Amino acid sequence: MTVSNELNLPKPWIEGRFEENVITTTVEQAINWARQSSIWPMTFGLACCAIEMMAAGASRYDMDRFGAGAFRATPRQADLMIVAGTVTYKMASRVRRLYNLMPDPKFVIAMGACTVGGGPYFKWGYHVVKGVDLVVPVDVYVPGCPPRPEALLEGLMRIQDKIRGHKIHVQKGTNIKIPDELPLPHHSGYVDAPADQDPLLDHQKITG
Amino acid sequence: MAQDLLSRLKGKFGDSITGANTENMDPWIEVAPEAIVEVSKYLSTEPDLKFDMLNCISGVDYLHTDEKKAKKVDWEPHTQVVYHLSSISNKHTLVLKVILPRWKDGKEGQLPEVPSVAGVWRTADWHEREVYDLNGIFFTGHPNLRRILCPEDWVGHPLRKDYEQPLEYHGIRGR
């Protein structure tokens, strides 16, 4: 078993101790690896974001690479709810019920501007819930209108990070559970300004 | 065509035809609320008219909540129900309008009433439910007048100009 080492995460002490054909690992590590590699999402498309979710599941973007391509038609078999699309007040109670029907551990991705915070319906939409986090707890927000499939895959990888940080053991001699390790941001979004370059000011000038 | 039809309807229904505009690109005829069912039946059954299709029913709310804007317009606050009719076989169209007060008897909260035309055109069933749901117009004699888009226990009619979004709905923040 290999664990992605691109992020330079600290390996558990027992990982990779011996020669190549001997595999040693912790139960926690093995369970987390199994969980993160078989996130079954629920078929849950509410609006236009669902088209992009389908594209992410199809061959070009291939969500199956992450073991998350098995879209289940029932919440009983799903680990991940990708809320893809506008959630109306009429739908909110159904979203809540479907979330409650899912077995633990369960995760929610809020996909698209509408589910993140109401989106274009924020001010005048009388029918739209202003963010699905008012209805169910959300783990990862994927902004965009709709988000590109790559963005959804990024969100999925952040869910995997979260699963990887899950701890199952307790502190030695006590009953206190060791808290889950929240993943550090993969990238901060901060960009160094190019210092030796003049700022581009007239890029919105109408030329035609 | 519209002028002929108007005089024909006026001859048959008299005072029930309360107004018209035949110069428009879309000529319309205004009908009193009580007479809408008879007029509809006549228009849909008469062989040379045969308006056999109801394209849509619209509810229009004429109200400016801004006082400055309200002073500039020449109408009093009211609501309209607009029926767009077509004849597939005779290839012509017509618009009917019914003008109603915003509230019945001027009492706030009492929905204005107009007879349902669901018995003339089956399409009217869901269209009238939508107008009832969003514009708050009560269609008397409708077979199943329930909300169609909003949840059943929703309060108010969202497309009215003076509608105010509720603060919460079943524990979910509204505004």
C-alpha cells in the first residue's frame, strides 16, 4: 500500500518500515484508505449543476479514478451527498430527510453558487434556501455557476483529505477520543505579484 | 377581424364586454369577471371562431410600492387576469382580459375572485393554480385549487408587488 506522498504528510511510524514486499500499516490507516477510495456519491441532481456533475462522472473527467464513480440511487448505499443545484424551500425538507437516511460516516459537498449561499437568488428569490448549510451540515463548498468538473473533482479530493485525517483510536489509558486531523489547505490562493512588470490597467478597454 | 369579433361579442353579451383595444398588434377584449365563462364557452364552441387552445393565463399585479413612482402613473392599483387564446384550426389568436381589484371588497387579505374556465379548457386547471399560488387570485368553481409551485403551507403570494419574504420557514432562515 502506498499513501500519496505529494503533500508531504507525515507518515505513521510503521508505514514503509520494511522491505518492499512486506506491507505494514495501522488499522486506522487501512480503514481510512479504504474509505477514501470508495466514496459512493448519491445521485442527487437538482438543477443545472447536475449536468456538470454528470460530466465529472463520465469518461472525460472520470470520477471513477477516485473510486467515487458509483452513483447510488438510494441514500442507504451512499457516503457522499453532492447537492448539485438550487435548493428550494419545498425541496429543503427532502434534502434533510435524504441526509438523515444516509449511513455514517457521511459527507456533503455543496456544489455551485446556489447551494453555497443562494447565488443569483440571494436577494429576490422568494423560493430558494440561502445556502444548503442552513439545512444540512456541509463539508466542502465548491463555488462556481456551475463549477467546472475539475472543481468538483478538487472538492472530492478535499473530502478524501478529510477522511484521511480521521482518527479512530483513543488516548492511552483514557476514554478520550483523539480529535480528527483537519487537512491543511492544499493551496492558499495567494499569488505573488509579478514585481518586474507594470500592472495591466486598460485590459477592459473597448477596442472594436 | 378583431373589430368584427368585438361587435359580435358586444351584440351577444352587451355590457359584459367592458373594453377593448383592436388597434394593438395583439388585440385584446376586456370582459367583466362574471361573464368570463360564458364568453369563453362561446369563443371555444362557435364553429367560425373555435378558440380551441388556451396558450396561457397570466396574473398581472398593477401596484407601485414606491410612492414617487405611484404618482407618475395614470392607473389605480388593480390586478388583471389575461387569457391568451388560439385557434389551431382557424389560425387566429385573441387576448381576453379581466380586471379585478387587488383585494376583494377592498379588505386586505381577501383574495379577489374570478370564475374558473377549467371547464372550458382543461389546460386552465394548472394555469389557474399557478396564478392562484403566485398572484393570489381565487378562481371560483375550480376543481382542485391548491398551490402548485410553493409548498402547501406557504404564506402569501410571492409575485404580488407588496409581498414580503417571511423571516423563516420551518426553521430555515428566509431573509
